[in-house]
Amino acid sequence: MAWVLKLGEELRGLAGDGGAGWRSAVVPLEAHAAAALDRYAARLPLPVRTGMHNQTAFALGFALDWCAAAGETSLGDRLRASSRRFYLADRGAPLAWEPSAADFVSPALAEADLMRRVLEPAAFAGWLDDFLGPDAAETLAQRLPPARVADYADGQLAHFCGLNLSRAWMLRGIGQALSESNPLGSACAALAQAHLEAGWEDALHEDYMVSHWAPSFLLYALTAQ
């Protein structure tokens, strides 16, 4: 459902008559996806913290982007409330546990990338210090280095082709949400670039286990703001 809303958001930025036609065609599916995520977030007692398709933070982040593009303020307010309920009290992200062997999204970074959409800048900076640790500007690159793909032909192990790229766009978003005087912002930017460079060639690998999905992660990593 979150990817459906991401498609709708992208189509809203597509110029010309062709874009209008696609947007019109997708509207019923957008409405279904938005309603489904609204119901799901409201009844979910705890977030799903995996690094794969069903991760709650990743879905809520995409949904909030769509709400902003579509002017869906009421839904956005409800999803932000759910995000606070799930994550506001989190401290001490266990980065040493990342990544799992089949992750294509970082549980910790996706959560931080969501919360920068939810909290005001000063509140987000304080929350992030508690979440990543006050020494994150000095240690994040060592604690969360780019991942190496073990087997491009394995449908699960090839997920690292996308992990580096999703980390790149999340790190960039997190860094941009911090003030220019915050050293963690520049650390996130540098680490984002390292992940982008590590994932770029991997995402263009010819094996089908990579080529049927990873190029979309590369495109988003290159264009997400």
C-alpha cells in the first residue's frame, strides 16, 4: 500500500497531459491504499521492525510524503500520531544488530527517517541524539558501513543491492533535517554518499534477482529530496 502511495506521489509531480491521465487512473487505487494504511496503523499495537517489505516505519514515511503531496492533512495527522505512539520513546538504536542477511531497509534509519517527518527540527535533533547516541557524528560510519552483496543470484542475499541505496536516501533525509551547525548532519551526508557509491553498480547487475527491482531503488536514491 505504501508503494502505491509513492507511485501516486510521483505521478502528481509528472507534468503534461500524460501525467494527468496516469494520475486519474491511479486515484481509486490511491484511495484504497490510503484507507487500508489508515486502518492498519490505527489497530497496530506495536510496529513491525524488520528490514523487509512489512516494516512499519518505511511504510509510514512513504504514506506521509503522499499525504503532503495530496493535501490529506487529517490522514497525515493520524499517521503522525501513530508514529509518535510507536517510536517517540525509543532510545539506543541497536545498530550492531544491523543488517540482517536479507534486509533491504535499515530498521534504525527508516525509523529516524520517519521521525524527521513527524517532529519539529529541534525536537527531532534531541530525539535523534537519544536514538543514535550523542557520539553518532563520530561513530556512525564505523557502526553502519556499506554492506557487501554475497550472492547476486540469491533472491534474499541480493537484497543488499537495495539496502545500500535505501540507507543512502534515508541518511540524506536525516542529515537535511538537522541544522547546519549539527555535525551529525555532515556525517550523515558523507555516509549517504558512501552508500550511494557502494550501491550504484550493484543495482545495475544483470541477474534477475537484482534487475527486477533494485534499479527503482537507485532511481529513488538519485532523485529523492
